[in-house]
Amino acid sequence: MQSRPSKIICVGRSYADHAKELGNAIPDRPVLFMKPPSALVSLQQGISWNPAWGNCHYECELSLRIDRTLKGETDPLKALEAVGAVTLGLDLTLRDLQDDLKQKGQPWERAKAFDGSCMLADWVDVQEVVGDWKNVHYTLQINEELRQKGDTALLIFDIGTLLADMSQVFTLEVGDVVMTGTPAGVAALQAGDQLKMSLQGKTHDYVWQTFVK
Ligand code: ZN
């Protein structure tokens, strides 16, 4: 059992193609938001939400576990040394509700931080996956159809820069999780969907499955 993070920090609009598909401008500094630890749900529990809140989009994201406290770090390369493990996660988003909140200029938490909105797969030692932080690849398939393809070379801000930037605002504590944002291809989930996330490792791919209840 993994220890409970003090917080889960998420990056919005980190891939230009995803910002574009939702009609958002390319940000000039990272867009950050958080999920509380109560948002966490396991792969085995599956995905569920209150349908009264509208649709729920999947966002498959490379996720990082912080193994060393990071505070006020200005050097992106040093910031990367704080990452001990990686995995894939789903930043589940009540898109109808988020659109409504955005329109009203209200915070996103109702749409992004609800119970069950953060699913993380199993942690993999960073050494098993990452040789070059700008060359990490992952995919999401739904019902065997390829929906999302992640490639960290396409991030607007590279991961070291993201971590250094965050650490100016929040102390990243041991066990905290960073979700690095989603590539294009997001869409609404349907009851019964089978999701398969694959992370390319150095020797083999790591594959995890979950489902919509
Ligand atoms: Zn996201």
C-alpha cells in the first residue's frame, strides 16, 4: 500500500494539442491546480461519478512521486532528482461542470477534486522508465481503441521546469504526487468502458487496466 500524499498537484494545458482541443490559449506559465488525497481511488475500485453533475472525461497523465522534499528549487535538473517513482494516472474531470465553472470564473475543484477523481496505477522506480525525461512515452486505450498518446518531448514546459516552478509556490513533500497534464484525445467516459494505460519502460511496457462502473 502506498503512503497517502499530502497533496496531488496537477498541471493543466501542459500539451499544446490538448489546450487547443478545449479551445484554451497556450499558457505563458504553468497552470496549476490540486486534488486532495481524498480524491484517490484504486484501479480495482473503478471509475464512478454522480451523473447529476454531467459527463466525466478521462485524462491520462504521466504522474510522479516525490521522494525528497523540494522547496524553492530554481534549477530544473536538481528538481528532477526529487522524483523517485513514476506511473500513469487518470485526472478524471467533470467537463460539463468545469465548463460551467470556467464560464462563471469559479475554481475548478468541484469538477476536478471530487472523491474518485484521481486514479493512480502502481509506482515504478524512476530508473526503470526514465533515461531521458524528454523521451517518456505512454498511451491510453479504451475498449482496445487508441485514444491518447503521451510524449514528454511535446510538453510546453519540460518536467524539470514544472517541478522547479511548483516548488516556488508549494513545498513538495515526500510522497506528494505530481500529475503532468494530458495530451489530446480527451472525451467523455461511458458506462462499461474498459481502460488500458501503457507506460513504456526501459525493458518492457507497464500495463494497467481499469473500468467505468
Ligand atoms: Zn489533467
